[in-house]
Amino acid sequence: MARRLGVAPSTLRTWDRRYGVGPSRHTGGRHRRYGTSDVVRLELMQRALLRGASTAEAARFALDRMPKHAAPPPVTPLPEPDTLPAEEDAAGAHGAGLARFARRLSNAALAMDVPLVQQVLAESLTTCGVLDAWDGVIRPVLDALRADTSDGAEAGHLVEECAYTAVVRAPPLVGRPRNARPVLVGCAPHERASLPVYVLAAALAEREVAGQPLGARLSGEVLVAAVRRSAPSAVVLWAERASVADPVLLTRLARTRQRGRLFAAGPGWCDIALPAKVEPLPDVRGAVHRVEYVLLGGPGRE
């Protein structure tokens, strides 16, 4: 069962003990015996985790959909993970492929198999594109591993570090960009979560929009100087946490005489009063589409 879900056996024991999502019966020798309904219930829980639910929320979802002592549904034997059908509500034609990539990535990370983690990341980015790989594979797996504090912390660090390299390598070089001046993408000062910045820049590059990612740990003075020197067509400032979202810095950037647009991207800006002419963007996908539309009037290709 652990191999099927791509989690550690100790994680299954924790889910059973803490949340009541486990086998319906035990056998002699204290073995846990998983029946068909138990498998379906755990896969419901895993799918909720891969969509960003906390472990407790995912367990409640699985138990609500299929109570532990309810009669098993009249289903045929489940296929192996690589042939599971796409989610009923999966968006787009890549739903089934994204789910398979997510399972493979989680399994490889929990096994601390660095070459396999790198391979799955590269394949998912090449096959599905940067945005779909981010929303359907990398981000949900990271969220699920971080939620599993007993077994997933080191695996989460492994996925994050490998993802940096994979995302930077993913997009082609933009030889003839559609924008005359680059899009500067950076983190708010003291923001440590810089991976979304590189994902955003890579997704723009896939659309032949030249960007300049600056990453994390930059001071406000460095950001202002970079804007003055590069005169970008747009500035996207990412903040994951409200504690690092500083609207004063946006005001300083607006006073640099650059004529580009200013965007405050990420969940950290959601409840912050922004200066005039600074547009909020809640997530990476929305930021990519909005920046492309504002600068170029729409996508250059489907």
C-alpha cells in the first residue's frame, strides 16, 4: 500500500492512528490488511493532499466520501497507479498525466532518489509545460510533503532544490522576444520562497516573453537600482507572506521614472493596501497570463 501511494509505511501508520484512515481489519501478527474500500479511501485522501489540502482536511474528505465502516462500493478491482483514470474534475487534457507525474515525484522524493526526482521533474516540465507542471505536479507535491512533518520534511527539501535547477533549465532561450524590454521578476525583501519567481519567468519564456528573475534575499535598494538600470517593461514583485509585503517599496519603484507596469504577485499581497497603479496578481498562472496580456495584448500562440 505504501508503494502504491508513494508514501512511507510510517506515514500510513500515522494516518491510521491520528486520523482514522487505515485498514478496516487487522490480522494475526498485528498486520494491517487493506481491502478494496480501504484502497479507494486512501487514494481519495492522497488526491486531496496533492491538491493542497492539509493532512487533517484530506482525511476528513476521504472519510466523508467513504465512511470507514460503510459497505464497499460495487467497483471493479482498481488498476495499477500508472493506469488510474484522470480525476473527474481535472482541468484540461493533462489531468491523468499530471497525476501520474505527481505520484512518481512523491515516491522518488520519499525514497530520496535524487536521479529519479530530477528525471520526473524534467519529464513533467517538458511534457506538460511549466505552468501545468507547477500547478499539477511540483506545488501540490511540495505542499503534501511539507504537511507530513514526520516523514516529508527532508523529501520536501529535496524536491524544492531539484525543482530550482529543473525550472531554470526548462524554457528555451528567447532569441527574438515579443517584448521590446524585459520583465523584471523578483522577490520582496526578506522573502525566502523564490521558486515561484523562477517558475513565472520560465513560463513567460515559453511564451517568448523575455524576463529577468532576481530571486530572493535582495534589499529594496538593489531592486530599485535594478529597475533604474534595466528600464523593464514590467516589474513583478512576489510575496508569499504578508509579513514581507511592503507597499512602501512599490511606491519607491513607481518613482524610478520607468514607464513599465507594476504588479504585486503572490498571496502575501492579498490583504495589503497597494499604491495606485499597482495591480495585484494572486498566483503564478494568473500573473503569467495577465503580464502577457497587458504587455502584448494577448497570447502569441495557443
